[in-house]
Amino acid sequence: MGDISLNTRYLQSNRGIIKILQIIFGFIICSLLCGNWFGGRSCFGEGRLGFCSGLNFVIVIINIVLFVINFLNIASIKLERTYSAIACVLFLIASALIIWFLIDANNSRGWLIATTVLIIAEFFLFLWDVKILQGEASN
């Protein structure tokens, strides 16, 4: 079993920056959806927004765990490659659902548009992470 040591270079790598952005965007999405939707009473009500909110909540928790694992220099490349690919597909679905909700509800509230942009940004961050993990982009 390998030594566990702090990997401070992870914070300067593309993957480390991507993970930090995913966590920050995730917290912003949580605050936008849960703070503004139905006056903040519920984060998981309407199906389309509930999927986006629930997915984001789970992903934020997993991202924090993976950030700590990588910072402690524990190798988990196969796990992360699978996780990032699945999260990428799920955020693509979430992007479509929130755009559908935006059009269907004819809602042009700024917080909902910002949430949509951030969910799409999460999709692209996960796509970039998958490309790095597959060796198609540099770290």
C-alpha cells in the first residue's frame, strides 16, 4: 500500500482547478435553486428542477470527497474516469431538463437563467475532466 502524502501540485493542475470550480459552481447552484425556488421551502419539488437539484447535491458531496482523495495523493483514476463520464451524461440531461423548464414555464428570472448557465458549465467541466482522464487533453 502506498504512502499517503499531500499532493499540493494537484491544486495547480487542470484537474484540481476543474474540481474546485465544480465544487464552487455546485454550491452556487444549490443556493440558487434552494434559495429562490418556491421561496426556499423546497429544493426537490418540481420534477425537472428536482432532478437538477438532487443531482447537483449528490455531485457536490462526491466532488468534495474526490478532491480530498486527490489532495491526499490517493490514486483512483479508474473510479474517477467512470464517475466523470457518468456525471457528464447526467449534467447533459440536467441541462436539457432545465432548458425545457425555462421554455415551458416561460420563466426569465435571472436566478433561473444563471442556474441554467452553471449547469451547462458543469457539463463542460466534466467533459473536460473526462478528456484529461482519457489522455485526450493535458493536465
